[in-house]
Amino acid sequence: MSKIKTTTTITNNPWQSLSAFTDARIALGRAGTSLPTHALLDFQLSHAQAIDAVKAELDTENILSGLNALRYEGQALKILEVESQAGHRQQYLQRPDLGRRLSESDTYTLQQHRREQGYDLAVVIADGLSATAVNQHAVAFVSALVRELSEAECKWAIAPVCLAKQSRVALGDDIAHALRARMVLMVIGERPGLSSPDSVGLYFTWQPQPGCDDAKRNCISNVRPKGLDIKSAAKRCHYLMQEAFTKRLSGVALKDRSDDALLTASAQSDIFLLTNND
């Protein structure tokens, strides 16, 4: 009996080997004039995951449990739950302006937690456009950041950590203003891409005020296991916030020279080792 000869109907792309180095959809091949079935199904799955991330809700119970286990200067972090003026998720998506303003009742609540000398830093954990990302990575990031702050010589006066629902980045300005904080750090879910529904963004602002211009903010993006890892993000964020505090500015006027600092430290280490070897 003669063997039946089988042939593949998929025409591979010569760049296919490069796909091992990126999550981007490149070199998918083709079947006739269309995508191969597996590539199409993978796209549909990623699209569904992105939609789910946008519609997801904060897992407040697990986040609060994780935050309650953290200590800074021997003290547990005080945690408050707040909401924007967007009453529900659909309104939040349709009215970005409401997601930027703190509700009146929560504004009053935060004002009761002010202190006369103010705070150095207000940390806000916000759902943004991917509560999925925040549910997965926010506690790990805050834990790593608290570790960085604890090991630093300069100690920060940290305001109560706020867990914010239906939040846009600018909501942090209202929160920091209500708490009388000199700097705000937003740990917020980023708009999901088709390969990154779990990406967290870090936005910090020096002297935040309601209506603050976006040019006064700094952003560290794509914080996730397949992007910028948690530990590296915490180190970079701490370095930049220290620079902002020292120079009394943030945004476009503050340049990210954290890589230069690492290179300098590495060079000094090499010199030290050479000197000792002599």
C-alpha cells in the first residue's frame, strides 16, 4: 500500500524565529490569504482577555489582606478605600472626567486623616483600565517599594494608602490634596494591549493639585512579569521619587538618569576591585 503524502497548508514567515523575543504579533504565517487558525484563535483569546481586564473589579479583600501584612518603620500601613465620582463601571468608561475627581464624601473622609505637617508621599492603588493587573501585581509592587523605602537613609512620612475604585490617573491629585501630601504615586492598571492585559503603570507627581497638568507627571510603564519586573520597577520608582523630592519637581523637567546611576555605581565597584587587586 502506498503511503499518503501529507503537506502543510501553512506558509511560514521567514521572520518567525524573531517571535521568540517578543509578545508582539509578528511572523504569524498564513494559510492561503488568511491567518492560520491557531493565530486567529490566539488573537481572539487575547482580545477577550483585554475586554475582561477593562471590565474587571478590584479584588479588595485580597489586596487589603496583602497590604495589612506590610510594615514600614515597624508600623502597619493605614489603608483607606475611596471612589471617584463615577458611580459604576459603565459610567466610568463613558465619563473619564468623573473618574478624575474624588467623591465628596471621600474627600471629607481623607481630610479627617490630614496632619498639620503634611505627608511626604501618598500611595494610591487604583483599578484604572485593568483591575486584573492591579489584582495580580499591586501588593507585590508596594511590598518591594516599602522595602526600598525602609532601606533608604532618608525616611518618608507616608500617608494612609488609598485603594481607589473607578479611578483615572488624575484622581491621585485630589487624594493627595485632601491628605496634604507633597507627592502622590499612582499604582494603576494600564489600558490592556492584545498581549498585555496585566500591565501596571506608575505615575508620580510632585506637589499635586486638582487640575494638575499631565506634563508634571512621570510615568513608569509596563510593570509586569513579561515587561519591567516588580523589583526593578520599585528601584527605579524610588530613585526617581528621591530625585523629585530633592529637586522639588516632577514631569518633563525631571530626567530619568537611573540607568546612569547604575552604570556609575558599577564603574566605582570595578575601580574598587582593581585597586584591591593591586
